Amino acid sequence: MKNICIKTVLLVLAGVAIAMPFGMLAQDNPIGMIDQLGGNVGKGSFTVGDYAVDAGSLVEIITTLVNWFAWFIALASVIMGLYAGFLFITARGEASQISTARQTLLWAVIGIAVAVLSFSIILLTTTILDL
């Protein structure tokens, strides 16, 4: 009973963490503090040695790199989930192979959660800071 309660609480917390960005983006900004705080982030330019760097392009490069990384993690996690399913099918009752399949599936689910959270963080950051 205690194990089921812990799993239920963790599942609810994971659902709230995944759904939270959508609720935040649906809110109105009545005070206007977010726009004032993040209004100048990512705008302007600065110099590194003899080279002028546009801050907007730097933000775009970082966002693009994080997006690519998140897509890679998501794709690798889905492939690992399929591999875990293959391990379950071919286990034929062997406890060691079933244990390996469970661990693989667990890490695949964690990888998908990390990918979803990274997409949410990118979306929240670019929306809040108006980048």
C-alpha cells in the first residue's frame, strides 16, 4: 500500500511538472514586471577581443544547441525504450534479462522526461525574457 502511494505521488508530481509550463504561458501579465526585468536581455552587442558579437545571435546559437541536444536525447530515449521492449519480449522468463529490460526502460523514461523538461525550460526562458 505504501509503495502504491509513493508511486501515485511521484506520478502526480511528474504530471504537474510537465504541465506547469503550459499553465504559466496561459497567464496574463497584469503587473508588467516580467517585461521590465527581461526587456533588454539578448539585445545589443559586445566585443570579444577584436570581434563584435551580437547578443541576439548568441542567444539564438545557445537556444539552437540546446534544442538539438534535447531532440537527440528524446530520440535516443525512444530508441532505448524500443530496445527495452525487445528485451522484454525475448527474455522468456530469465530474471536477469527482465531486470536488464526494466532498468533500460526506466532510463528511457527518465531520458524522455529530461528532454521534455529541457524543451519546457527553453520555451519558458525565451517567453519570460522576451528573446
